[in-house]
Amino acid sequence: MEVPVETPAKVTPETPAQKTPTVELEQDPKTGDVTVTPKQPDGSTYPPGTKVEIPGKDKDHPITVTTDENGKAKVPNADLPEGKVPGTGKITEPGKPAVEFQ
């Protein structure tokens, strides 16, 4: 007895192009406060207590925040620079060395 069978096509797993962490910055249009969400290379959030350092008003004064239980942190509008500041930031997970991102 023959049974119809369909063999699935070969699938090549894709390796994510992103190998470094990222940080999502979302500004509240009403208050100007910024929510900082660091993401691991696989897109998951970091654990609570992770420190995130982003460029501040000048290179000697970065903005440092600590994530809460949701993996997010807030920067008050008053602490933000007057304009956009390019640069490198750091993510420091509790008990691990800092990782830089751009």
C-alpha cells in the first residue's frame, strides 16, 4: 500500500546579523522624558539592575541609568542634552563586564 508523503524542503537557518546589543530610546512627547530599553543581541531585555550609560551633555558627563523589573530605565527631560549627541554607550549587566554599543 502506497501512502502519499511530501518531504519538506531543506531549510538553511539564518544567523542573526546583529551580534551586539542595542538600546532603544523612546521620548515621551508630553514630558520629554526618555525611556531607555537595552536589548541583548537576540532581542531580549537585560535583567533588572543593568546599568546603561549613554552620551550626555559632553564626553565627561555621560547619562547613567539602571533598569527596573521591566528591563527599562527613564532619563528625565531635564537631564538630557540640548541636542542629539552621537557616541558610544555601555551596558553593564550585574556581575558582568561592560559591553559597548553605538
